[in-house]
Amino acid sequence: MSLERMTRTREPGSGARRTRVGASCALLSLLASCGEDARVASPSTEAVTPTPGPEETELLVFAATSLRDAFRTMETRFEATHPGVDVTLQLAGTQELRAQIEAGAPADVLASADVVSMEALHTAGRVEETTIFARNEPVLVVSREARERVTTFADLPRAERIVLGGPEVPIGRYALTILDNADRALAPSFRARVEAHVVSREPNVSQVLAKVAMGEAEAGIVYRTDVRGADPELGVISIPTEISVIAAYPIATVEGAPHPRLASAWIELVLGTEGRTVLADAGFLAAEAP
Amino acid sequence: MSGSERAILSASVRGRVGTLDLDVAFETSSRALAIVGPNGAGKSSLLAMLLGARGCKGRVAIGTRVLRDSESDRDAPIEDRRLGFVPQDGALFPHLDVRGNLGLATELARVPAGEASARIDRLLEELELGALRSRSVQRLSGGERQRLALARALVIDPVALLLDEPLSSLDALGRRDVLGFLVRVLERHPVPAVVVTHDADDVRRLDADVLVLEAGRVTQRGSLDDLARSPATPFVEAFVARTLGR
Amino acid sequence: MNERPTSDRVVAPDRASLAIGSLLAFLLLAPLFGLVVSARPSDLWAALASPSVWSALEISLVTTCLTALLTLVLGTPLAWSLARSEYRAAPAIELVLRLPIVLPPSVAGVALLLAFGRRGPFAGWLYPEGTTLAFTGLAVVLAQTFVAAPLYVQGAVAAFRRIDARVLLVARSLGASPTRLLLRVAMPMLAPALIAAIAMCWARALGEFGATLLFAGNMEGRTQTLPLAIYTAFESDLAVARATSIVLVLVALVVLVVVRVLERRSEAHA
């Protein structure tokens, strides 16, 4: 099996910058920390007014790992429409990005997978007004060995070995909420029957997907965007909306950003029609979705 | 084999050692046999062949025990030959004390425990190592090290003794000390003994027969006096001159 | 007037070396210092009161000891063979066996999955009944052995090479078969060096994180070792993570001190 299949990233078809650097990069992304943080939260919307300043030629965007493909596409487009401007993407787990901004990193924009982290930064005066720009939906992913047995979410207890995110990371918390909802909506003790088959609680969503993609585990819960471009043999099963939980992604200009005008231009691109199309292509749901 | 009668060590070995073509035949029994010769003549290689550490053609036997016979494809492994080997500076077991070195030797030779400790005590006394029995070998003098190496070779009750320049790493004092013990040991332990040496004085003290080895071949065999009377090669002439000159 | 021994006067470090070297020393010590000063005794108590820390400590101790045992039993004959071998490919084999030391742990974990996973080449006879090695304590031991055993083998090969060949010849002549030469002579003779090497292996296994996470997963009470527990705690309770880290640092420090003492003894023998 190719190493590429284990990664959760894909190359967008458009003129995105080619960054396939072979197996080592793919492997390292397995250890990428939980950039998939996302929590349901009250949306806060407010456009940021650009402060006039000297000519800006650089933009530093901090973004959660799950945004990699979408933001790389946008980087290319942004640079095309802003000649002479160089955009740098810093992709990492939301927790890491948050820690770096708290330590005073000179970022211009933060796009987080986690509303709670973003709100905390906002309260602490580290970022300006935040806006939800996308949502992400957990899905059930099933290895090829178990595809026959597990065809709907209700079949999950029939999977032999199940991996979930740990309760410390958002995807793990969502999974538990979904299982609790399933207890009420599908069958009593659904959660207990699933948990009897849980063999590992992974510290990030990449690990969950890798274990299922390699066939070590038969089923796991990851984000919709994770399985875009993954092994076509993987079964991807939607979680019924009445029990599912949808993650929200907020974006904001960093307080004291060195390039505030470019920062708001970037946020406009993300929130605009073009940005929404790119995000939808990557598997994200629209910000207005339930 | 009667008490003081020594068994006969007979060897006829051939083999290549690097560029040297070694072809040596000898017998020895009643006296120690000193092997002398210039550097690179094959003296140590000959010992290695007798020990079984180096392959060779030919035949090696002690009494009725055949250690090597290329005709019948007999080649006893080193550990089954029961030869008491003393290398140049002892090569003691560095992690053990004096008694431990002898204890390990008897264990490796599978000597029964009771018998082993009796032999060890006897040899500690014979080689005057009793007072040093618990001393780490790291703290022994050169002479003491060689005495212990000698005791270790003897403690397995060997069928023959092979000594590779046992005195050459010692200073004059240590040399005299060990040589005295060596003479007594060879008297008390009636086994064939082969001693590689550079020193004609050692040969005289040991009252040894001499086998001269040059470029892999035996060039002369006889007592020191025989050698002095009619040296067969310039090397022999120089060798005996060194001792007679003093 | 100056009573220092000559060697001191000759080789005493110059000021430039001291100054430049101190920079690196600072770089190495500052994080440890940060870890220690940030900890409050109450954090330490909190960590020790947490059942998941105890369970992780237990799993860590059991798996690392099994790893050390497995490495000792299998690694010693391997190192002995490599050190004594005159086979021409031996140096190349030795080099390749060192690879896991320099591989990123994530690569090690993926490699283990590819080799011993359910779709790997050995799956047929490894998993006749449809079980899996991943997510088990055995997988933890294998992951640790993969990354840590080469350290032992490396140390043991170096030690075996230092043995005076004549001592081995004497031992053979005294009656040691090749096997007893290893067990009764070479191993006891090098005991300090071998213990030091196995301690390094054990310490590396104790710190193993990446390969374990990939190959064995993270399940409290089953495969969650101390480093995995620390990583997990980082997501929720930084204080516990910090305190647990200090426990790990202390254990590692003790091992290093023991290793140093044994190395001293080993040098005395050499």
C-alpha cells in the first residue's frame, strides 16, 4: 500500500502549489497534532476594518492543519491577484498555533479549527473579531475488510476494532457526543456496545484515519475533509444529522498584525464566493449550515 | 602411563600462514622442547596449530590421543584437546581475582567441584600465590601474572603444556622469579612441554632440547651444547653466541 | 609556584572554548530547568494521585523490562556474532541494524505497521485467527525493541570487540565450547559494559513515543505508556503533564547515573 494513501491530505486539482515531497512528509503528517479542533460555538461575525499603513508585501497566515489544501489553493489565487505579495502559510494544530500567538508570534491571520481556542484568544485581546467561515462534519470511516459488515452508522458495533480520538481532542469529544446521541436515537447501550470494541483513543485525527486506512482498525470517526482524496477502498459513512455534531472554523486578524490590510484582504477572500467554493471543494460545509 | 614417565608429543604439521609455508615435524617427551627462531619463522603459528586454533594438515598426537590427523579427518576442537596454554603476558581473566581465574578454568574444564578446589589449593601453594588468592589480577606484578597463568594452565591437568614466550614481557627480576617456578613445575608435572623463546639462557635453565625454526622449516634440533658445537645456520650461531658470550 | 600537575597546565580548556561550549550547555539545560522550576509540589501530587499516571507507569515499567529482556536474550548472540564474524557483509549488516536509531519514530511506527500489520507480508502466519498485533501490549514491546535494541547491540558489539582475543583462546583451550565462551567468559567479563548498554536501551524504550503511538495505539490500561500519557495530558491538564514529565526525567537521570558508574567499572577492567 502506498504511503501516500495514509495521509489525510490531497492535492487540489487546480493550480495549487505542488508540495508532494514524498513519503517522509506524508509520514510526518501522521504525527501532526490535533489541527482538527473544532467545537460548536456561537458564531460571531464582524468584518475587520483595515488600518492604513505602508506598502505591505508579506502576509503570515496561521491555519489549522485541516485547512491545508483549501488554504494552499487560496494562497496561489491571492498571490495572483496581489502581485508582489508573498503569503506564508503556517500549518499546525490549533493548540500549537494558539500557544505561538500567546507567545507573541508575528502572525497576521489565524484560522482555527476550534471556536473555544479562538474565543479564549479574543478574550485575552490577542485576536480581533472572529468570524465562522466553514464547518466540518464528522463521518464514520470503515476499512475495506469491514465494508460489507458496516454499511450504516447503526452497524458500528459490528466492527471488530474501533479507534476514536481521545477525549482530550475535539474529534474524540464529538465522537462521544455522537455515541451518546445514538444511545437515545438508535438503540439503548449503543455507546457501551461500541466502546467494548474501542482499541485505541488516538491523540489526533490523522492517527485515527491511518489506523483504519492500514486495516489495523476496522472503523473510526474522522472529519469529512480528512477522507477527501483518501484511499477509495475506504468506506465513508455519513452520520445521521439527528445524532451528529458539526464543527465550526473561525477566522480573525491577529491583534497588532504587522500587515493588517493584507490580513483583511485574505479574510475577504476566504469569506467571499471564491473562498467558499474552494472550501466546499475540500469537503467543508458552508458557514451557514446547521 | 607411569608416574614420572612423560607421554610422547608427536607432531607433523603443514600449512600456509600468510606467505609462509610451514612444514614442521618433531617428537618430544622427556625434556622440555624450546622452539627458537627469528621473528616470522612461524613459531607462534606452530603453537596455534598444536592448540587447534589454526587449521593444518598432518598429524598431532600425545601418547595414544590423536588430536589431529588429516588422513582420517580427525580434528579435535580446541576445547577437547586439554592443552595447558600460557600466552605471552598471561591473558588472565581481567574481571576475576586470582582464585577466580583458577576457579573459572576448572569450571570450563568441567572438573568436579571437590577435585577442583583441591587442585586449586595445591597449585596456589606450589606457585606461592596463596597470599594473593583474593587479589584482583589487575593488581598483580608481571611475575605474579605469569605464575597465575601457569597455574591456570596446570589446573585442568593438561596432557601437554604450550608456552608462548612466557617470560618475554617480564623485567629481569620477574624473569628470574618465573623461570625458577617454571623449572620446578616442569619437574613436578610429567607432561610434554613446548616453550617458544628468544633467550638461550632460558633454554639452559630449563635444560630444554632445542628445535630451531627458520622460515617455516626445522633447521636444527638438539641440545644447546649440540647447537654450540656445530651450528647449522648463521641464526643458530648467533643464538648460542649470545649465551656463551656471557 | 604553580603546583598543578603538568597535564592540567597543558590541557586545561581555554576561555574561548569554555565560553562557546557554555552556550550549548545552556541550550541543553535550560529546558530541563524550565520543566523543574515550573513544577509545584502540588502538581507532582496531582500527577501521583491520578490513576491514569499509575496505570501508564505500570505499563511503561512492564513493557520496558520485557523489551530489555528480549533485547538481552536475542541481542547478545547477535552482537557476539557480529563482533566475532569475519564474514565480509558483517560490517554492512551492523550498519543497517543501526538504522532504527536514526529513523524518525513515526517512520519506525509506519514501518512496523507495514511489516507486522494485518496487511503486511507476515500477516498470514501472524494472524491465523484474524487477530491483530496492533493495539496490544506486545505491539508496545515490539515498537520499543525496534527503536531501542540497536543501542544495546551497538554497545555490545563495541564491548565484544574490545576483548583480548588471547583471553578467548585461553578460555577455549581450557575447555570452553563456543557457546560457553560467550555465556561463561565473554558475558561475565563484560558485565559492566553490557549492563550499561542494556540500561541505555531500557531508557530509550522508556522514552519511546512515536513508534508506540503508531503501532500500538493509545489505550489507557492497555497500551498507554508514560510518554503517551504525558502527550495525552498535554491536551487536557498541563500541570499533570508537567509533573509526569518530571517523573520521567528523574527516572532517566537515575539510569544515566547508573550507566556512568558501570562504565567507570568497565573502563577499569579494560
